Amino acid sequence: MENNAVLEMRGICKYFPGVRALENVDFTLREGEIHALMGENGAGKSTLIKVLTGVYSKDGGDIRLAGVPVHIRSPQDAQNMGISTVYQEITLCPNLTVAENMYIGRTKGPLTNWKKMNTDAAKLLDSLSIPAKATQQLGSCSIAVQQMVAIARAVDSDCKVLILDEPTSSLDEQEVKKLFSLMLSLKEKGVGIIFVTHFLEQVYEVCDRITVLRDGKLVGEYIIEDLPRVQLVSKMLGKEFDDMAEIKSEEDAAHIEYDGIPVYEAEKLTGTTGIAPFDFEIHKGEVNGFTGLLGSGRSECVRAIFGADRVAGGTVKVNGKKVKINKPLDAMKNGISYLPEDRKRDGIVGDLSVRDNIILALQVMKGFFRPFSRSQAEAFADEYIKLLSIKTASSDTPIKSLSGGNQQKVILARWLLANPVYLILDEPTRGIDIGTKVEIQKLVLKLAAEGKSVTFISSELDEMIRTCSRLVVMRDGKVVGELKGSDLNQNTIMATIAGGES
Amino acid sequence: MSVSENHFENLPKKSVSVIDTIKKIVQKQVFIPLAALLVLILFNLIADPSFFKISLDKSSSGDPVLSGYLITILDNASELAILAIGMTLVTSASGGQDISVGATVAIAGSVVLKVLCGSQSRPDQMQAPIIVAFLICLVVSMLFGAFNGMVVSFFKIQPMVATLILFTAGRSIAAWINNNELPVISDPKFGYYGNFIPGIPVPTPIFIAAICMIIIALVLKFTNLRLYSQAVGINPSSSRLNGINPQLVKFLTFVILGACVAVAGFIKVSRLSTINYSVVAKDIEMDVILAVALGGNQLSGGKFSMTSSILGAYVIQFLTTTLFKFKVSSSAIAAYKAVVVIVLVVLSAPIVREKMVQMKKKGTAAKVGKAKKEVA
């Protein structure tokens, strides 16, 4: 046992039907350190954290807090013992106010001093410079602010162990910086922080130590200086890492015929979600991207293309023919597929099986009165489970019991099965491990090589640069530039996003 | 399930299959109503085996009829089972329940009588063919269903609140259709549908219920109704992005329930050849919702099992008839029913069932030590 360990987990085991989620995992967190927990999707990071926070009961092993063996039965228990968590998905109540969310379940006695609660909340929000009012309804804040409120809630309770499960996946760079300075100041105070993230950069920026999991087993614990990036990646993947930068071949843009009729063409397209009318076209075999800061309107643009929100005006041509796209089904019938940004809210149908989730779009296109036979549906599901190597116990498993990355693959499978000519992927790689990210990027390029057109949106610029041959840059709901060829580099893109002459 | 097998790889083959089969059965949704039915059957078997006697008697007109408690149950549960079909779909797609079915059954019945009686209240002959009366009643009921559906799906009002309108007004509308008179049909032919067709010893409602079940089975098999309503009930937003129109699906389920109401109302008035607006199908909505809940379906919508709902309806009728048989006074029946229902619902709660599965496992697999731990 180490003297300064705040938390020790030894030999933790957790089983789900058909899956060994954790097997004999050790984890040690020392006082005043930021400890990264790394691993691919389904490696067991989230499960380990849920065991630690009492969401799941463990099937074996011991947990010690400051050397004392403890038994954590519920999240409330964990909180009382000083273990606070901010989960990957926001778990607050959108219909309550910010202050209520921060103090819910933590007031003593049946009475609440609303005034005090609101002033306390306001003070805390202020000290963390979170741009939200205490009395504002949480649902009216952006996802980033909601995430920060969740962190504020966790920080405010007297915590010894702070768990951040992918807190940065919906934050932009500025907000990440703010969060990091907050983490560092908490570290000074002796709080042990467990940091789960997929962003390697961020790990090397703030963390002291790394614990790597793979397939539910412990790979090892490393001091950050001893583990260069490439090695970390290869430890996570369990194989030598092939260079990501190589996935895009040099001359891949050559086969696109820019002179021909575009697969999809929009003129003065506008929706009701606050984007200015925009023109857009995409050619056969082209991969393009929409980029811009969070909230710049890039998602709204592609939603307008798909008819996901009400379309207010503009003309649309598919293969040179004028068509009307007012609702998703119109778009689907014209060969457009859309993988939405918010997987949990817009993508998965949680209680339905993986199979039903895969066939859903194609089934809807086929029609209400023409259901697929069971064997046909199973054949589709099995084909795509294999093709995208989706980790699931069976095609009958409800999709909600899959890990985030595998859920994403299922949604991807759904839209690939629909066999679109134009595929829109809005943040397909968010909250997904690096192995799957590369897989998805490779898949995008493969689809393009097969003659499909793809729009690819990502918050990570280098990912966009690697995959896209043309970038539409957005700022404040307007298209402010289009970059191609040699302009596709970090500096030019940044400059265009930031504004100035373009 | 091939999945659970690998946990037991070190067990002898036989015990694997036993544990697995038990687990499989207990985890099936249909297990709950089936178990409830078994308990009721066992109870009656012990208390009074004559409960299960079925005899072939002669009716007053000299035709052969089957009689016995089991026949009564099957007969009386027909309306409940038919309504449970529609309620299951409404529950699945809208995540709420229609509490107006009792009142709309009264409307449906009233429409049938109005068409058959014409302007008189006690005609010697029916003024229209029965099929016409039924079809008009079907259309009217589906329109009332459409009204409920519209309020729920297009105005986005919670189903229970939306259907409160017709729950309150329905029986008045039913009385108003017949100018508050109590029409009586004297033609015995009208009574065939709620009682017996001469020469056939099985009550007609049983056949009608069976036909409805066959229809819904076919509909579920040859359309995507199940996939659509489940998807809409679980995640309307993602359903929409997959090309489904969630409003339309919810609306449709209410219209289908309307059709079920028409059939149930038709049987109800045919049983008596008349109607009592304030009593007909009284509180049936609660029994129907109970049937859906008893079938292990989540009342908050999403996945459903039609078989379990229908079985649930028969369980409730079985219970009611059992209570009648033991001379529980009709005013006290509701209280007894409540006790039984609370027991059944608690037993069927996922949390309790999980515990039950675990306990069973501990019993059967005590010797397997380690493997047991893995599954738990």
C-alpha cells in the first residue's frame, strides 16, 4: 500500500451477460494527482467508474479509500464518501434551474433555502466563470455550459476523488483551457482526479499518470514521462500502430469531376434554426466538410440539407433534377443519409435491439406495409456487425447496453445499409476511441473511392484535414469561406474561422 | 441464449439446460401473466375443483350451449381482450393511456342501437341491417379515436389528459345520441353476437375476440406497426430522423383503439339488446390498462408484447369471476381485486423478478460456486 493513495481498487471484476466487462483490474489514485484512464471503447473505463461510483455493484475485488476498505452501494454513498463524478453524457435535469441542478439531492432536511441556494450557486458559477445564471433553466444553456454546471456541481461537494468521464468532448478549446486550470487548482488542494478522455493531447497536457485498460483487463500504470504517445496508442490498441497520417492517399481528389453535374446542389437553402441562406454543392466521390466553432451553424446546415428541421426556403437539386426536401423521408428517398450529432437523443432507439436499429432506416424507406422477414433482417444485421466489427453479445441485444463507440457504429451501419449516394456524418467520431476513429475515417475515404459523396463534420481539425478534400468554413450561422487543396492546413483554416480577409 | 452458455462451460450439460430454461422462461415477458393465471388456476383447483366443470346444457330456446365458469371467463373477457389490443398499441407509441374507452364503448353501443332503431325507441323490427349498424359504429368510434389521437399527437397533450375530455363527456354523448331514451331491440337475431348463435354451443364473443386477435397478429406480421410504434415510443426524435412521422404513428394507434372500441361496444349492446348509458362498460378502462400492465408492458411506452397484454385481460376476468364465485359481494370486489393486482404488479416489477431469478439460481446452482458468481 502506498502512503499517499486516496483510492485503491484491487482485483475489480464485473460481468454482464455475455461480456466480461472488467477482470481483475487494479487502479490506484494518489493525493493531488491527475490520473488518466485510457482505453478503447469497451475497454472497461466507464464500467470501472460506474463500479467506483456505486452505479454498478462489483462482482469481485476491494475498494479502499485512504486505506480504509469501503463498500459503495449507490451513487449517493459514493458522494458521501467524497467521490464526485461528471459523466460523459450530461445527467442533469434540463427542466430545472442551474442552481437546483447543482444542489439537487444535497440539501439537508426537507426545507430548502432557495435564496441561499441561488446566491451560493451564483458565487460558484462566478468563481469558475461559467456563463450561466443560477436561476436560468438548465435546458436553455448550451451543451458546453451544461457540462460545466455538472462539473461545478461535482467540485462544490467536498470531494477527495473527482472523476471526469469525457468532460471535454463537447467543449471548445477555450472552455477546455478553463477546465484544465480548474483541474490544476483542485490538484493543488490535494484532490485526486481521474480523467477519462479520448484526446491524447489533453492527457499529455494535464495528467501525471496513465492507467491503460484493454478488453476489460489492466494493461499497466505508467508515469506520463515514461510513456510516449505512440507507445500509449499501441498499448491501447494492443498492436503496433499504423500511422494515421497515411490514410489519405495523395492523389485521391483527382478522380472527382468538378465539372459534372453535382450529386447534390442547394441554392439559398435556409432553415428556421438561425442560419443564413447558403449555397452548397457536392460531387460524386467527394468528401467535404463543414467547419467552424461550436455553434457556428455547421450542424444546422447539414440538418437543413437533410430536412431535419423545418426548411424555410431555397431550391435543391439532386443529380441536376429539382426536388423538394421538407422532411427526412424526402431526403432519404433521394439517397441522402444523415448521422446526427447527438447520438443519444437523435440516433439510437435505446430499447430496441441492435438489429432493429440497423434496419430501421432501410425499413422505413421500404415502406410500412412491406416489413423485412426476420431472416432477412438478421442477415442485414449480421453482415454489418461483421463489416464494422461491432462488439455486441448478439443482434438481439438492446443498443443501449453497448458502449458509445459501438452504438455509433450501429447508427453508421443503419445509414450504410440504406445505401445512400450522399452520406452526411455529423461528428461521427465524438466520444469514440482512437482505433474506431481511424476506422471511421478510413471508411469515409473508402466510400468516397466507391463513388459516394460524403460530408464529414468533426470538432477535430486534423481529422477534417486528413479526410476532406474541401472545407466549408462557417462563422455565426454564415458560410465565410471555402478551402481546397493547398489551403487545407491548420493555419489557413484557423484564420478563416477567426475572420479577417479571406 | 448462446451468451449465457459460456458462463456455464464448466458445468455438466444437463444442469446447464435446466438453469437456462428456467432463466429463459422467467425472463420472457409472457411469464408474468402466465404465472398469475397458473396461481389462479391452482387456487381454484384446491378450493373447489368443480370450478373447471364444463357442461352441455340446453338454453331456454332448446339450443345446446356450453356452460361453466371457464366458458364465462372466456366469454366475458372478450371485450377486455379486444380493448387490450388497442390499448397496448396506444401505450407503446404515446407512452400514455386512453382512459376514455369505457365512455366511448357507451357511444359505440348507442350508435349501434340508434341505427337499428331508427326513429322509434322500441321497434318490432330492426330498421337497418346489422352489418350497416356495425360499420357506422366502426366509423364513429374511429372518429372519436381520431379525436383523441389528434389532441395527443398534434397538440401534444398528455394522453391521460387528452382522453379525460371524452372520459367526462362520453356517456352524455351516448345518451344524447338516443335522446336519452333506452332503446330495446326485440329481434333475437341481434342478440346472437353477444350470446349464442343457435346450434353453436360456444358464446359468439369468444369467436369475435379470436378474430380480432388473428387480425392484429396478421397486421403485426405484415406491416411495420410494431417497429414504428416501438421506435416512436422509445425515441420520437430519432424516429423522425429515420423518416418516421411520430405524430402520424401515435394518431394511428388511437384510431386502431377506436376500432377495438367499436367491436367491444357492439358486443356489449348485443349481450343485453339494450343499453344503460351510465353502467355499460363502467370502469373497463382501468381493467384494460391493468391488462396491459399485467402483461409486463411498460406504461411509459416503447417495447410491448401483444400476447402478454391479451393474456393479462384473461387473467383479470379470471380473477373477477373467481371472486364472484366465492360470493364476494359486488361492492367489495374492487377491494379484493386491488389486493391481488398489487401483488401481481409488484411480482412482475423488473426489480423483483431480477431478485427471483437470482434466488432461483442460488438454489439450483449452489454447487457450482464460481460460475454462479459470474452470472450474478
